[in-house]
Amino acid sequence: MMHQFSFTLTPAICNPRARRAAIAGWLWLALASPLIGPQPVAAADDDNFGGVSGQILFDGDPPAREILVKSGDLKVKDPAICAAADLPGDDLIIDPATKGVANVFVYLPKAAAISPRLKASATKHVVFDQKGCRFVPHALFARTDQRVTVMSNDECQHNTHTLPKRGQPINFLLTGLNRDGIPVPNKLAEPTPFEVKCDIHPWMKAWWLILDHPYAAISDAAGKFSITDLPAGDYEFRVWHERAHDIHRALKVTVAAGKTTDLGAIKVPAAAFKN
């Protein structure tokens, strides 16, 4: 809205030159006034966004987790740390109560639009730790505007070796008890999660997913996942696990404005998880 101003020439500015200068100043103020002061900031309208949730379930009798390193095994590297207790595999973790499958990636391969609230990541680094000769977390999601900070809580030396399809692979040594961490930038989005390993302790493996948008989730211990702030519309989600790979390559979902679409139980046959 254009502001209206009125003014009266006082005797002090009846001189023609002074009058012209005063009028110019008033005109500048009149034209600039709409730009002065706080300006409105575009905000996300909650009515235009929704979410999706669900639960990944193992359809069959859950197998026992394989023990990768047995307690007291002196043949492994750094047994005082790595063989302090039985070390179970993380490649297939099933909740015995619900049969939920942990560490399943659910994500959009590409996002045409992003909620204004999520244009940039709220945190600029994601922690990737090493504890008891295991990577923590086993499954990690980060965006291209974030760095993965690799740390170690173990007294022994580890190395972190990434195997992305598009990005630059890295391979570096990490000294024991390094709590400062080494930042790893990931500038390119990846089509699928990629393997991260420790060559010193070959059972140590993890998976990273790098995307240039926020629409991804990793199933929790009960197999549950949730993705929020999606623009309303039709989508095809990829559902991926390290043992089964593509559980769904294009899971069709309609996200309604102001609502969360609950997909319920997504049952995956036991045979899909066989190596």
C-alpha cells in the first residue's frame, strides 16, 4: 500500500532552491516508505503439506542374529576391544515382539518441491561414530548441505572407507578416542544407500544415503518410519534394505494436504532377505 503524506512549506524553505530540495526529500520518503521496516516472510502453509508413515514387517520366522565376533576371540584384530563381548551382525535386525525390520531406507529418489521449512538442514553435521568395533549408526541419512562427522569412541585405530556410486570415495585412518571427528562432505546425491566399511576390522559395515532433499526416513527398532512436510501430491517412494535391496522400487503413495497417509504394515517375505 502506498502511504499518503501531506506537507506545508514553512518560511524557512520558501527559497526556491531549498524548496526543491525539501520536495525531493519528501518524494523519496513517500516512495521508499513501503520498503522500510519489517517485510513479510513467506511461510509454509500447513494446509498444503502432509506426511506418510508405515511399518516394515518381516513376514516369516525371524532368524537369530549371526555372531560376527565371539567374546574372547584372540584371533581378531584388537581383541581387547573388539572381542570384549559377542558382536552380533547388524545387517538384519528384527524386533521379536512386532517383527519390525530396522534400518530400512524409505525415500524419494528426487523431490520436485521442498517445504520452505526444510529448504536447508537445521543441523549442518551428522555424527557417525565407532563403538565396540561397530559403526553407530548402522544406517545413516544425510543431505548434500550437511557433513558427516566421523568419530571414534574406541581406543584402537579404525579406518573409514566409503563406496559411493556418484560421489568421491574417501578412505582415512581414525586414531583411537578421536572425539573431534573428521568431517566428510557429500556434494552429490546418491541413487541408493552405499556401503561404508573398516578395512582393519572387516566385519564393520554401515550404509549411508545422501540426498539433496529432506524426504527420507530410516525404520526404527520396531520397523516404523515417518516422513513429514511433503507437498500434497502423488509420489513413488523407494524402499531399500541392505539384504533385500529394493523392497519396493516405486511404492506409490498419495499425500493429502494436512494429513498423514498411514501405509500400515508393509510385509516383506523372509526370502527377500536371504543373501
